Amino acid sequence: MNILSINDLSKDDMLKIFDIAENLKDNKEQTSLRENSTLALFFEKPSTRTRTSFEAGISQLGGKGIYIDSNTTQKSRGESFADIGRMLSSYCDFIAARLYRHDDIVEMAENSSVPVINALTDLEHPTQALVDMYTINSHIKNFKDVKIAFVGDIATNTANSLMLAATKLGARMTLVGPKDYNPNSTYFNKAREHGLVYVYDNVKEGLEGANIVYTDTFVSMGQEVEAEKRKELFKDFQVNSKLLEYADPSALVMHCLPAHRGEEITSEVIDGPKSIVWEQAKNKLLIAKALLLFLSLQQN
């Protein structure tokens, strides 16, 4: 089994991953994988939290992570992702890949004999969405009571995965961004098959009743040449104290990090009493471990 997309997981799969994470937190879950298990982390893009959480996670489960910067491999000389998938899976028990193009991780997985985990591509960030929904569930036990407002760049990989995960689990979601700026239609339409998701260009309307306010960087990796244009486009969607007045009074704030303080979010908010951003980041380790254990159970 591969986890390249939230589409690869059923609602029951996600709940099982959350149960494993909860048991790990309470020290009730098995604490090791098969002896000497190895995880290859093949990354084209930089990473802080995802890389560290997976490396620490497999180490705590009794295995070893091997970080591979693609620039230092034969990929830099044209080796195909198909061949890389074949080769890495002959050495390691799991592969986590952070790649520019989603099609490339699909190619890698189709040629791998071990599970491949999407650690971020241009289209999806499924591990982040699992972290997000697990964190939300720690505060709001019934997903049917959850309304998430994703504010700013509503066409990011994080937004794509989160809207799929949220609607599959029964939560409602609004995407709040500039007029005529639309989410990825494939992911939006798929999410609407599962549940309720709407698009707003009016912040007040989009945040009404929201008990989770979520934002992400306005300038994602690979979009640096558009930085000034994008900052101008999204400037009215900064998550600040004024914007939060439109949400439910008890609303909590989330951000997948890294944060660009003063752009998509203010320091006052991210460090304030409504923020669960640091809890969200901490939970990446729990979910990394839970995913590895979940995948190992699928192989047995």
C-alpha cells in the first residue's frame, strides 16, 4: 500500500492511523517495527518538520532513516524515478519522497516493491492533512461539529489534501481567497463528492461559524519569482486579530509552517492563546510513527 494521496485512504484508514497515534501518545501501542527496518527519505525539496519527524519517528520505532538529497544522487544526471523506486525498495522497507511533480512520485511508487509515502508534491501533502485532522480531533471530538476556514492561497497542495481529508471525515470546509482565484478543480470536485466545501472571496462570509481558521504561506516552494505579486494578491487575507473577529469566538488557529510572520499571519496570532500551531507541529512525529506502523500492519 502506498500513501500518495488522501484518496489512497478510506475514512476507516484515517481513523485507524489516529487510533495508533493516540495509543502511541498513551504508550499503549507497539513501540517497534520489524528489527532493523529502514526508511529512505528521498527529497528534492527542503524540509524541516517532515524530514525530522520521519527520521526521529523510525528511530524511536527501532529502525533507521536514510536521508537522500536528490542533488547528490544520479537523479541529477537523469536517472528515472522508476529506476530510483526499484533500487531504493531493494534496500529499504519504506520510502518517503518529497518531489516537485506528483506524477514523479506516482512513477516511483509504481516501480517500488515497498510502501511509498508522499512527503509533499506540487499537488498534495497528505501527511500534513492527517496531522491537521488528528490535531483538530484532539480539541473537537466529533468531526461533524468542525467547520474549517482555509484562508489565503486556496490552491496549495496543503489545501488540496486537507479538503479531501476533512470532507471524508465529515467536517465542513470553506476556502476563502481573492475573487476569481479558484481552488484546484479536481480536488474541489472530489471533496464535494465526500461532503461540504465552499469557496468565498468575502472574508466575513467565509469565516462565519468557523471554529478552525487555517492558513499557509502565500509563496510556496517554487513560486519565489512570483513573490511580490502573490503577497499583493493575498494581502487582505492575512490571519490577524481583526480577521479572527469574523470566526466563532472560540475558533482555533492552525498553520502548517514555516510561517512568514507579517505576511499570511501575524506574530500576535501565531503566538497567541487561539493558536494550536505548535501542538500541530509536534503531532507530526506521532503521525509519522503511526503511518509507519499502519503500513507495516498492511504488509502482514
